[in-house]
Amino acid sequence: MPGDARAHNRALVLSSLFHAGPLSRAELARATGLTRVTVSDLVAELTSEDLVQDTGGRTETRVGKPGALIDINSDGHMIAALDLSDTSTVRGALMTLRGKVVTRREATTNGATGAAVAEIAIDVARGLIAESREAKLLGVGIASPGVLTPAGDVVYAKDYGWTDFPLAALAGAELTQHTYAANDANVRALAEFTFAGASAEGLMEVSLTDGLGAGILLDGLLLLGPSNAAGEIGHIPAMVGGDPCTCGRRGCLETVLNKRVLEAAAARGEDPALGREEALERVGTAAAAVLAPIVSAFNLSDLVFADPRGLVTDDFVAAIRAGLEERLLPQTMDNLDVRVSELGADAGLLGAGALVLAERLGLT
Ligand SMILES: [Zn+2]
């Protein structure tokens, strides 16, 4: 079997087990469209690499012969994941293939920029790798702010002063591990699909971190665009006039919907006299002005808010939904689920883990 086809078939088997496992060999053959012989051959290979395992469970087959149930060997490898989206702290975790966090490490950046931040991140990764001890390491994943190429070079990340910075290559060379880096909002969208069971057919995950960015999954693929900046929606004008933005203009979505606004809204919750309803309506109207055309253009089914600080409340989501309802056809709204991600503060770390699974194992 040519190498490319074999890699493709391995990815098919692993993806089926990851999303629908445990499965018998017969069920795997049906799910992947591969022959029973090919499936058995691949299962043997993946078992020898500690990527899948016989669970010990059995399924009844129609001919009455019990079939062994195969599943992902979640603890057979570890992933070292880094989240750089909070510019004050590098967060790291060692996790299983199914995203169960085994241990955590973090380091403050103390305002460091340039190569110094990368060194802090590499140190955190080094500590995690040391703690993985005898477990095999599948790779290192980095969720970074900014625009990144598929090779993990940072085109620019304003907060860290990175321009054309080879983040993945540098970390990979120092750590001597397979290392991948991608935009943090993009990998949060991947995590929603890989670890939270979301559909990848039409999903936008809006990340409410220090800035605002989004990751878009369309027809099973992460949308990057010709200059890798798809989902950079923070500086689309959301209202006429409005507050000044870091980009020099006024009223960008990021000025209406960000950590500060959410913290202020949360504080207003304790004192209704401060106009919580008006504040929510303002956010809902402005957010919908930017998000509705995107939902409509891509026929999205899932609009998810990644909220690492737990600041997004139900009435906030309701306000955005109401804003969208004013702008979208009822048929589009009927097909749209607006919600807050259940991945919480770990969405960035899980995204970095999902990135490694996608790059190393072809998991989709
Ligand atoms: Zn702006």
C-alpha cells in the first residue's frame, strides 16, 4: 500500500475510534469503508505503537462470534500542551490522548516579549516533558495569539512583539520533539470538535480572551484563508463611533466585547441600578452586527463562545441571540445553536492538544 494511502487509512481508523469508539473490527470496517483485512492489519500496527488497544470488551456479531472491542489507547502517549493566550501567564499541561489533564505547570511572563517569552514557554514544556517520565510523548502543541502559518511561524503577534517569529521550529529544535503552533482561537474551535463533541460542519468559536478572535470550522476543515488570518474579526467595526480601539479606529467589535466589558457587566449584576440590561443590549446589538453576516455567509450551525474566565452569563448569550434574530432569516436561526463552550479555562490547552492529534495522527 503506498505510504500516503496508508497514512490516510490510519487516520480514518483513529478518527472513527476517537469519535465513535470502542468499536469491533467489523464495525470499524463499516465506519471507514475499508476491508476487514486492511482494518485488522492497521489495528495490529496501531496496537504495536500503543495508539489503540483491545478494551477486553466483546460485541455480539450476527454470526454469533464475539468481536473484540478496540479503542484509542488514551494513556499510551502523552501530549504537552501550552496556552500563551493570556499574555501574563504561560499555562501548560500534560494530557492523555483524550485530553485528560495529568499535570499542570505555569510561569508568569513578567511582561517579557520577543525571544524571552518563547524561552519561558519552552521551559514550561521542558518541565512537562520531564514529568511525562516513561510515557511516550506524541508531541508538543502551542496555542499562540496572533496570525500563524500552517508551519507554526508567527507572522505577527502584537502582544509579544513577534514578527515572522519561527515559534514551532524554535521550540521543536530546543525540545527535540514534534512541535506545532497555531492561533489560539483556531485551536479552541478544534478542541470544541475533538473534545466536546461539536460538529465541524459549520462552527465558529469566538474567543473572549485579552483580545477577541474566532476560529471557523467548515465542512470538517479549519478555515485559514490565503494569509492565514481567517477569523480575525476583532477589528470589524461593530458600531458607529464607539470607544477608541488599540488599532487606532473606533467601535471595533473588540471594544464592545472583551474581558473588560464582561468584567464590568458581571459587576453590574450586583447592582441593577447600573443598567445591566442596557449594557447587555448594547453588546448584543454590536456583536450581532458583526456575527450575523458571517453566520449567514457560511450557513453556520454552531456559534460558540470560549470564555476562559467564566464571565459569560445566560442573559449575555440571550442578548446576542436576540440581536441575531433581528438580522437573520428564521430558517437560519432555526439551524443555529448559540452557546458558551463547556471547555472553560482549559479550552486553549485542549486546543493545543487537539492540534497535536490533528498534525501527528491526522485526527479529524
Ligand atoms: Zn480595532
